[in-house]
Amino acid sequence: MAILSMTATGSPSPTWEDADLVAACRRGDQQAWAALIDKYKNLVYSISFKYRLSPEDAADVFQAAWADLYQELRQDRDVRSVRAWIATVAAHKSYQTKMKAQSRPSVSLTELEHRVADTGSSGRELIQEAQKEQLLREAVAELPDRCRRIVDLLFFADPPVAYRDLAKLLGLAEGSIGFIRGRCLKRLAKTLGESGF
């Protein structure tokens, strides 16, 4: 079990282990619920957008997926892997929404899982890809602040920030950015390796 940490405001840190967050949510801790949503919000949205849903439909899927998880937690069922569970529910809700938009009947979660298992279709690959993206987001969040900013600005900003602009933003010499970037990427690779990425 991870050591639980609190943010400066006394709220749960989004780096809590899932089991700890779920236990706190079941006790009615609203800050833990907010931390759980914050931890996996990008996972849920990324699945919706992989299904090419509109922003409005993605927001509906987001609400429905979290409402389902809330019900599961209240029923005191064993939610072994929150990440996998919420990814599967988000994929199911996204699929249903897409089918409704195309005026086709929706299928049950069990039927969807059988289709994915039987055909080896991209549904399973989509969920696995979204879970890898979530692991990457979590690993980047664990980096020290300067490394996190460098990785975000070099690899996630659109367009990526140039070395000279990054050096100005961080108050560093332009020539040091490549070296620091390399150290940050090694640290990120180590964290990803430890998480099974």
C-alpha cells in the first residue's frame, strides 16, 4: 500500500493508489472522489474521442461512466482495477452513443465484450491504448516539476516549444535543455518500466 499524501490544502493527492482512493470514496470522502475523477478524467475523455464522439457526447459519456462507477462503489462490489473498469465502461458508453447517433440499436456490455473477444477487433486495442496513455500521464505527473514542464512543453504542447523559448521560460541556458531533457526522459522511462508500460 502506498503512503497516503495530502496536497497543501489537505485534500487527497491524485497519486494515491486506486485501492486507497476507492476506500476513501466508500467512506464518503468527497475530496477522494474528486481526486479519483481527476486521476482518470483524461482516460475517459480519450476513449470517447477515439470513438470520434462530439465534445457534447463525450461529456455525456464522461458523466454516465462516473455515475456507473459511483453506483458500483455504493454497492460495495469489488472494483479490482478502477483503471480497467472505467476504461471498459467508457468504451461501452462511447460505443452505445456512437450507435445511437448512427440509428443502430445498442448492445449490452456483455455482448460488446464477446464481440471484442471473438473478433479481436480494435475495441480491445482501443482500451489498451487508452490505458497506456493513462500510465504515461501518471508517470509524467510523478516527475519533478521542472522535468514535468519540460516534457509537457516539448512533447505535449501543440506546437512543441522550441529549445530557446523553453530556456527563457525556465530561466536556463539554451545549451542545457538537451542534457536536462535527456535526464528527464531517462527518469520517465524508469517510472514507465516500473509500472509495466
